[in-house]
Amino acid sequence: MLKGFCTIAVIMIGLAADIYAAQATRTLRWTDNSDDEDGCIIEAQRGNSGWLEVGRVGANQNSFVLTVQRNECYRVRCFNRWGVSAPSNQVCGRNYV
């Protein structure tokens, strides 16, 4: 049974416009409404593939800097000793080369 997991609303900073580059650095930010997480897992999905872990942050952190590949979507899941939370909403980035 999961206890007190964070409710996560993820936004991506810097995606007001499409990016015309092969890669672009962006920051994911989310709201952490939990006081008992051990950390969060950042996952990416490229195309129709499954979700893959691309990073982790420690407890009480609410942002992650990443390099957006062409068409990727991102989500966050928090974890603690009881398990892993349901995934957040997803945000997607597009780059044009």
C-alpha cells in the first residue's frame, strides 16, 4: 500500500515555441505534495515506444534538467519504501532539424 505520495503536475520550461535544433536543454518542474518520498524517477517516451527511465532526483527536489531529443514525452513518478506512485501527467517536446 502506497502512503502519502506526491501528486505531480509536470510542466516543461522553455517550450513556448518549437525548437529548431537537433537537441535542446529544457527543465522539467513539478509540484511535490508529499513529505515521505525518497525520490522521483523521470521517464521518457520516444514515439510509440515504452517509457524508459532517464534520470532520478532525491527527496524534495522538484526539477530536472534534460536534453530534449526530437519528439519525446516526459513524466515523473515518485517512490519510497512502500513502492512507486502513479505517473504524473506527461509533457511533450518537439525539435525540428
